[in-house]
Amino acid sequence: MRAYLDSAPVIYWVEDMADFKPALAELLVRPDKILCCSELVRLECRVKPMRDQASVLLAALDRFFSHVIDTIIPISRPVVDRATDLRARHAFKTPDALHLAAAIEDGCEVFFTNDRRLSRCTEIEVDTV
């Protein structure tokens, strides 16, 4: 199962937020899972620790992206084209459209997020944590 992690679930896991751990742990321990995210997820997750000079958290995020995420999807022209279509049809914000488009273009089967509004996208299963 190819699963795309949006920024919030990554932050919840790395920052050890107890309310979200059970749902995410189920995904992370599945033997058949391939975890994916885009370069945009990396960017979004790393901004606050950099701004706050939280080097321990930044290092933990970097380890997560290096050792837990199996595929980091580039923001390519096909991703941008798909995001443009999703944004036009669903009025998603640009970052959300890019995340969904990256997941769809990479062949992910499920998209994990904390944003229920993204379930309007019918091209991929959206699972909110």
C-alpha cells in the first residue's frame, strides 16, 4: 500500500502527539506500506523548527524523512498540472492541491491528513487522522 503523509501527520508523529499516535502507528507498522510525501511536506515540516532554532526537532524530522519515508516525490510539471486541475475544480489552496497531486501522480492509494476538506478529492482515498 502506497500512502502519502501530509505535513500534519508527520508533525504529529515526530512530535509524539498522543492523540494521534494510535491511528498513525497502525499505518507505520503495516508490513506492506510504502510511505510517501513530497518535497513540499519536508519544507512545511522544517520551517517552524528552523525559525525557532529547535535543532533537536529539526534533526528528528530529518531522520524521519531519511529513515521512515520511503519515497519523497518531487514537485514536477505533471504534479503541478494535476494540482492546477484540482485547484480549479475543488478550490483547494495551492499547497493542498500540490500535496494531493503529488500523491495521485505517484500512484498512492491513500492520503493521510488532518484536513477533512480534502476529502472532496475523489481521485484518491483521503483518510483524516
